[in-house]
Amino acid sequence: MRFSDKLFLVTTALLTVIFMLFGSWLLSSNFTQLLDKEIERGNSESRMFAFLFEMGYRSTEEYGEDYAVSRTLDSITGSVERDGSRLFVLREGGAYCAGEDYVARGGFGQEIGGLVESLENAGNTYGYRIRRFGDAYYMFTVTVTTAAEKPLYLGLCRELTPIYRDRMDLLRQYRTALLGLLAIGSIGIYGLSRYITRPIRSLNRVAKQIADGRMELRSSNHSGDEIGELARNFNHMADRLVEEAEAKALEAKQKEDFTAAFAHELKTPLTSIIGYADMMNSMKISEEERAEATFYIYSQGKRLESLSHKLLELVSMDKSPIENRILQTKLLEENIRATVRPIWAQKNIHGKVDMDKGVICGDMELLLSLLYNLLDNAAKAMDKGEQGFIWLKGKNLPSGEYEIKVVDNGRGIPQEEISRITEAFYMVDKSRSRREGGAGIGMALCHKIIKLHDGALQIDSKLGEGTVMKVVFPAVMPKKERANERRKRTKQEQAKA
């Protein structure tokens, strides 16, 4: 169903309900006022009936109760039974003194008996009821008088059918007027709904054409209302989609180049390390030296080979999660110190690795690769002939997070370049990086690993003074909470996809 039709139906239905409720309230209020007047009138007539009866009874009670009641009713009936009211009188126990024939013809006996009984039970001296008999409505009023020796129930019956009939006539007239009003109003509402939704239909046509590939089209609606705002937001969204599509295409190309270059740069040393380990296994050297060297070189080669395959999967569209485990920082420290010490000695670099005892939740191979890359970049930042210094410091933060800093006194990074060094294949000094064996993927790889571990990277650097690379890892959560967090993150990624 089109929006204009929905708007037409909803508006028509809303107006119908409003008119019906308003009309019902108006008619009901008018009828209630009329009925209240009749009830008040019946109350007044009943009090007058009781007053006249008691006055007449007292003037004739010396001749006996039966005579006094009969004589009094004969004298006041004409005054009481006017404007359509009819009287009836009952003794205690239900015997009629007057009006029995009228009550019997109308079939009111049971209703009057119930009213009298309710007065007896409640101890009241006055009561009334309004009841329907067939197509007619009647009001019965009863007043208790104690003028005689025993209580008498003085009643009046008044027909209220005319006010009920007037109410029905008004209802029929209102229904007719309402149907006519809705018929006329519906035509106007339909035209108005089509006019209001015209900009939306235009926007829908533009959206369909854009979806068909005409990405240059935009909405021409420039009104100041909400639809105009929607059109402007739509145009902005279309512009963003075009920009993102171009960015995605570039990103896909960068990922493809990154994968190829990384595989080339990583597999070359892998082949050499594994081949050298096999060669050492075949040489005649001491068993202790052979076992130590072979195990170290070969295990490092296999580790790098495993890391290569894993990272190749990470930079592709594979959604397989990394294997997170609780890792002791001291184990990382020992592995890093043993690996970088010979490199620093060869490059005449004074280095220090000092990590406070703590835990990080993550993948061992990826975290080692992160720290190796940060330290390798720091070593490459040293100019030859200078006394270089590198310090890797890890500490527990009060928030429960774990912070690792890599500080060097190398060349530094220009401020305008800091925001780009995590891009794949981006090099601050391309000629120097290539001479030192770099491919421009180290910081991109670091950034990816930090994101996979929900960490944060901060870079502070000054030219000629050095650089501080600070990585903050989140606090280690209990196993159940980590599982919930992984599920939540997976759902978010699926929603974005």
C-alpha cells in the first residue's frame, strides 16, 4: 500500500473516531442533563405528593385510617396526577391502597415491589428507578410516610419515553451528518495526501535510478520542511556512498597489494631460516650447539611461517577469529629479550626490555610479531654512527589495562606523517626503508594486530629527538565475560556487513 493511501486512510479513520467520540459525548451530555431534570422533577413531585397526603390524612384521621387514606387520596389525586404522572400507594406487606389496576396493566408490580423492598432493607425514606418496558421507559419514585399508624409507600410512575426517543432521533441525524461530512472530507483528504507525498514519490524515483547505477543523480527538493531535510540527507548519503564505494575499491586494491608484498617479504627469510636450520643439522658440530641452534632457528622459522599464513588470512576477508589466551607478560619479555639482544649488539644499540608482571588476553604469535615490529622500526630509526637507545617498558595501569611503551632516540617522525604510518606500504623515507629491507607493512601489521586485540595505539614523536609508541591493552575479563564480549562483537560485525 502506498504511503499516500496510508495517510488518507489513517487521517480519515482518525477524523471519524474524533467526530464519533465528540458527537457521542455531546449527545450523551445533553441527554444526561435532560434525564437529571426529570429525576429532579420526579423527586419534587414525590415530596409534594407526600406533603399533600400527610396534610389531608391529618385532617381526616379521626374517622379511621382506612377512611382517612381513601378520603385523602380522592382529594389529592387530581393535583398529583398531572403531566402524565400516575400515583400508587402500598401498605406495609405489599397491599395496594391505590393504583393497583394501573400497575397490573403496565406489568410494573415486580419492579415496584423490588424498589419498596430496597427501601425497607436500607431504611431510606425515598428512592427511584428508571426501567424499560417494551419500547417505553418509566421512572418510579417511592416516598415512605409515617402519617398513618403503619408506614405507607407513596409512589409515582412517570413515562420518560419522549426524551429517549429524542435521543435516538438526534443519533440518527448525527450519523447522517457524519457520513456526509466524511464523504466530503475524504475527497479533500485524498487530494491533500497525494499533494503532501508528491516529494516523497519524486525522491523514490531518484533512489530507484541511483540503485540502477545512475550514481550522479540527486534530489532537487530544496524545501525547508522535513521532506526537504530528508532530501538533503538523502543527497548527502548518496555522496557518502559514492565516496565509500571508491574507498572500498581502493582498500580492496591495497589489500591485494599488501597480501602479495607481505607474502613475498615474509617467505624469503622463512626459506633461508628453515634451510639454514636444516644445513646446521647436517654439519659436524657439537650436539649441544647443534640442538640449541637447530631448535631456536627452526622453531623461529616455523613460527614466522605460521604467522605468515595467519596474517594472510587476516588481511583477506576471512572472518575466522584469533585464538585468545591469557598470556603472562614475563613470557613475552623473555622471548623478546632473547631475540633482539643479538640484533641490538650488532647495531651498537643500547636496549632495555622491562615488563612488569601482568597478563594480556591475546594470541602469542601475533603479540610477539607486534613487539618485534615495533622494536625493529625503532632500530631502523637509528642513524649509523650514533649511539642508539631503545627501551621497551610494560606496566599495569590502575584501570586494569596493560600498557607497553617502545621508546627510542632515533630520527623521529614528522607530525604530518604520523597519521599515515599505519597505512599499508606507506613509508616516511622510501629510499632509506628499502635500503634497510623494509616494505612499508610493519606499522600496518602492528595496527591490525592492535585492533584485533581491542587495544589502542598512540604515537608521539619529534624530529631529531625520538619516538614513543604506546600500546594499551584492555583489562583481562573473566572467561564468561570474554565470551559474551566476543559474541557481541561478532553480532556487531555481522550487522555492519
